[in-house]
Amino acid sequence: MNYKHIRIIFAILIATTTLVNAQKMSLEECIKSGLENSKSLSISYTNIARNEGLNNEVSAAKLPQVKLFASYSRLSDVPNSEVKLPMLPNPIVLQEPILNSYNLRLNVTQPVFTGNRISSQEKGIENQTKVLNADYEILKSEEAIKIISAYYSLSAAMEQLKLVKENITMMQKRLTDVNDFLQNGLATRNDVLKVEVQISNLISKRIDAEIAINSAKAQLNTVMGRDINTPLEIDEFTFHPLETAGEFESMRGMAKTKRGEFNSLALKQEVLEENLNVARSGYLPDLFVSSNLYYSNPTQRIFPQKDEFRATWDVSLNLQWNVLDWGSTAAKVEQVNQSIKGLQTSKKQVEDAIDNEVYQNFILLNGAKEKLLNLEKTLEQAEENYRVTLENYKAQMATASDLLDADTLLFTAKVNLQLAKINLVMSDYKLKKSTGRPLF
């Protein structure tokens, strides 16, 4: 195998890889890929997992805590503990010094009552996890609408390029016809120049459309979490009639029941209520049961002490009550109460913002529908105008300028109609998002 063959094989492999990577993607596939690659969603999911770990940590506080302590001490040498009696010539040794001390202690502590602090913390973290899950779904919707918007921006650029190319093809054929007329004395050189100028303008529009396509592909790749230069093709745009949106009040009511923000706010309210219980637990005592198992050498409780290991134990009931904390607990309670009041204000702000969002998207959708109907009529008029002008031109009753004007009107009407269809679909997605309906 020579060098030329190797180059051919590599070229085929590269072309095949590019073809596979540039396979057409539907809107659903783009959304799926974008959500899977979303860095924002990945961070949000990490926060959920971290909060679940925190919940396990708090739950563990309800269970007995078992701790093992061990120590070794070397003591300095001291005289024997002795007692001298008058009737005895030698003192009585009560305790010989033990210079090595070994202590093992196994402690088990079980909280009995903590003013509902632990249970409230547990419920609060559970609700906080629900808040994070609700926010995760909100973020998914926001990421999806970004992908949808970028997808239809690319569709709009592709449709415009498609119509420009069609018009260029038609104008090139027109140029051939005008040249034929020129040879037969039925057209002037100026007519030919006008067609050539029109073709040049269309070529400029084609270049602009190609630039717009490359820019839209880069944007779509970015919101999908892919490299900006990744080959990308999407399905050709097809328009389907939309269902009636309904009345604004029904849309607003739907948003209040389906928007994740309201669910998140309700859960945050529950979190703060549990935090309030945690703060109030500072007014109440803590009660613990504690037990220790000792295995020591020497054992302090046995006299005289001996250089041997002995096991002993104890059980105790412990009460801890912060009787005077100089208003610390009251300050914590007040902080949570203020947070609850602030949440109510935030809820009102969210309601106002969502109402406005629903209203804006509602009127934009209705406006897009009316505009589409008007542009459909405009296209019919432009087509009829083009047909009549073309017949008059062939009959030498209209000039080349008249026909070029008719071409321009028809081209503009086609482009505007396609863009209006894409804008209508995009407006429908925005209204769905603002009312909390699923986007995918």
C-alpha cells in the first residue's frame, strides 16, 4: 500500500466521521442532548445529592452515638502508700505504686428529648431537597426554551437561505430569457443589467443567510453543551396549525397551578417553618441517656488498686438547659420570622412577574397568528401580481423593472411568511413555558 492509498483511506474515514457527526437532529433530540450536557443542570443535581447526604447526617443524630476512648499514661515513681502503727515495728503497705495506667472507655449516648430540634432539622432538609428538585425542573424548562429558541433561529436562517437560492435560480433563468429578448430586439441592455444587479443583491443575501446559519449553529451547539464547531444539521422546518390558546384568565390560572416557582415557594415556606421550630427548640432542655463501659488497669473504683484489667460500667441521665442565653434564642426566632415575611413578599413578586410573562406571551402569540393570516393574504396578492406582471412582460405590456419589482415583492412575501410561521411556533413554546406546560 503506497502513500497515495493511505491518504485516500484517511480522507474517506474523515468524511465518514463528519457525515455521522453531522446527521440531522430533530428538536426533541437537540433538547435531550442539551439537557444531558447542561452544566447548570449538572451543578443543580450535585446540590440535590449533597442535600440528601446532609439529610442522612441529621437523621443519624437521632440514633445512639457510640464512641471509643483509649489512653495510656506513664506515671512517675512515688513511695508506697504506708500506715505506721505504734505497736508494729514496720509500717503497713496499703498500696504499692502502679506506674503504668491503661484506660479503655466505650460510651453510648442516646438523645431522649431535644425540643424537637433534630426532627425539625430533618423535615427542613427533606423539604429543602424538594425545593432543589423543584428548582431543578424549573431550570430544565429554562434550558429547554433556550435550546428551542436557538433551534428555530437556525430554522429561520435555513428557510431564508432556501428561498434566496430558489430566487437566484429563478433570476438566472430570467437573465437567460432577457438575453434572448435582447438578441431579438425585445429588450434593452439596461434590462439585462437590472436583472444582473438583482442577482448580485440576491447573492449578497445568500452570503448573509449563510453567515446567519453558521452563527445560529454555533449558538445551538453552545446551548446544547457541545463544542462550537461541532458539525450540526437539523430537520427541515414543517408548519402545523396550532391549537387555540384560550383566554388569558385561563392561561394565568394554569400558570398558578403548573409553574414550578409556586411549588418551590410553598416548599420554602415549609422549610422556614421547620427552621422556626429549630430556633424555638433553644427555649427547651436537652435530655440524654449516657452509658460507659470501662476496661482499665488499674481500676480507680477498686481499692487497693492492682496491676490488672477490670471492667466497670455506669449509666446516667443528663439534662442540659440553657436557662440564660442573653436573648440569643429570641434573636434566632425573630430572624426566621422576618425570613417568612420576606418570603411572602417574594411570592407576590413572583406572581406579578409570572402574570406579566403570561400576558406578554399571550398577546405575542395572538399577534403572531393575526400577522400570519395577513401575510398569507399578502403572499396570495404577490403571487397574483407576479403572474399578471409576467404575462404582461411576455406580451411587451410591462417593463423588466415592473417584473423585477414583482419578483422582489413575491420573494419578500415568501420570506416573511416563513419567518412568521417560525415566529408563531416559537411564540407558542414561550406561552407553554410561561404557563408551566411541558415543552418536550
